[in-house]
Amino acid sequence: MSFPHLLPTYARADVAFVRGEGAYLFDEERRKYLDFGAGVAVNALGHAHPHLVEALTEQAGKLWHTSNLYRVPGQEKLARRLIEATFADTVFFTNSGVEAIEASIKTARRYHFANGAPERFRIVTFEGAFHGRTLAAIAAGGQKKYLEGFGPKVEGFDQVPFGDARALAEAITDATAALLIEPIQGEGGLRPVPPEFLRHLRRLCDERGMLLIFDEIQTGIGRTGKLFAHEWAGVTPDIMAIAKGIGGGFPVGACLATAEAAKGMTTGTHGTTFGGNPLAMAVGNAVLDVVLAPGFLEHVQRVGNYARQQFSSLIAEYPAVFEDLRGEGLMLGLKMRVPNTEFIDALRMHGMLAIGAGDNVVRLLPPLIIEEVQVREALERLSATAQGFVSKAQM
């Protein structure tokens, strides 16, 4: 028996998409699907958005890659725009979210090294977190299923229960460099961190000389109705990792930081070959053209509120299938009473895509450009799928 040509690390659904348009995907058989997965919150502006297509095509005809040995004007422009819109003073561009997390961890450790305290390298994280798949990231996430079989866990991460202030206080020592948290846990089951807890983390960091790192890889670039989810709590981090939506489908990530937090990251301390290449920067700037345009984030808030109202009705109508609705904006999750994987497979048969998450949750992560008509269409398909489970249980 021959080994698969593709490393079998994914249990892929037996469907291949060949074309996308807005909030819809089309497979090889020309079947149409309503996409409420958006490539795991990546395709923030849907498929084949004209402005993104134009930006990428224009740049592709000019220049693809030069490396970071030289200035890249697109980086300078995108960095300036991100700085103007956030807490940050400086930006390091990467190709992915986990690279942004790695840069964030290194920045935090290097900050204390520059302050003459190299013993401060430990980072406190929270149960249910997901920060990516590198050895450091799975150690930060702390989930056994991702750590198993990959040798000794990378040293320097201390994990505490989600939202447990007492356990957090006990975990912090003189060796603690930073706290790392997602404002809303994505893979962990669409669990929002209460705003007061985020404010508590900010106070702790200020009092103990620690840095606060936000992982906004999934929650950022308008997903919750603010440019970044932490804005709802009225707090700012010292360092932030972003990706997914900023590229609208093209691989882009970034580590944002204040000048103080980044003071240890001097020439030669970090690098990337492909990060911040001209193609990626052209698309990232095009995404911001749309997301920062007047009224766009208000649109996400309005449609997100409408979606919450509509999807909440599912719980009352199908109590044997749905338990709860979680999330913010267009980052919503249905806590299930039936296996989420089975529901997602059945939903796909009804022409709609969604994504699984921990705690038996179905994530609904549509493109941010959707309108209320797509919400109603999603409700119909979710209802039809739920009815199938009810009918099966009654047989």
C-alpha cells in the first residue's frame, strides 16, 4: 500500500472547490455552497473581491519578491496604516499567524533581556487556547492532543484555567515575562473573555512589569465589528499577533508592538525571507482600503446583531440539537447537543459550510461582506439540517 501523496494530517471532506464569488463557493460538479467558514475566518471580504483581485494582479505584473535586505514600499505603507489605526508603534510582517505568535513571544522575552532581566522569559497562557502549530505555539496552547508525540514540551509556558483570576495570580512569578490571550477563543469553542478580565490583565501587567500579548489572529480585521476585538474592552496590549483577515485569503501575518515592548528587537535579532513581500503587502493594503472605509465596521456590527437574533431562534426551535449561541459580530458559535462534526457534514449536504471548534461548537465565520439575505439563507439551511437530526431521533 503506497503512502498518500499528501501527508495525511487532515481528515479532508470529499469536496473540491474550483471557483468563488462573494459569500459562495462552487465545487467541481458546479454545486453552490454558502460559505460560513471563510477559510477559517481568512476570506474576510469573500471570494474574488474585485478590489483585492485588482491589487494582486497589478502587483504581480510588477514585482513579486526582493527580500527584506531592501526597503519594501508596500510594507512601509501597510505598517503606517496599522500603526495609525492601533496602539502600535512598529510592525514586523510574517507569512502566517503562528509566525506572528513566534515573533510576539520573542519580542516579549527580548524586552526583559534588554532590561537586564533575562531570567524573565516565562509566559502565562489560558486553557482552551490555540496559538498555532509550531513547537513553541503548541506549548503555549497547552492542549494535549497537539503536544502528544512531539517530544519534550518547549519550556517557558505556564497555563491556568480560563478566566481564573486566583490561579493566574498564583502562576505569576518573578520569572514571568508576559501574559498571552485571545480576546475570544476560536478553536477553544468561541469563548469570549469578559471585558473586565481583560482589563484585569492590563492592570496586572502594569503592576508587575509584564507585557500583555493579544492573539487577534482570528478576531482581528473587523471580525467582531471593531477593527480588533480588544477595543470592545477598552484596553490595549503591548504586543499583538494578527493574520487571517488582513490578507483576505493571501498569506499575511504581522506582529504589532509598542516602541517600549519592541526595544530589544534590534538588527539581526529576527528575520523572515518571504514575510512582507510585495504581493502580500499589495493585498494587505487593499484589505484595509475596504475595512477602514466609512461604514464598513458598522455594517459588520449591524449584520452581526441581525445574525445573533436570527440564530438564537434555533435554540428554542431545536433544543435537542442546539444548546447555546456564543461570540461577537460575525464570529459566532453554536454549542451543539449533537456531535458538531456530524452536523457540519450534514450541513454541507444542505449547501452550507461551517467550521468545527472545541467544546462541541460549530463556528459560523462568514465573509464580513454578507448581507441580511445571506443570514436568512444560512438560517434556512441550519434549520433544515437540524430538522434532519430531529427526524432521525424520532425514528
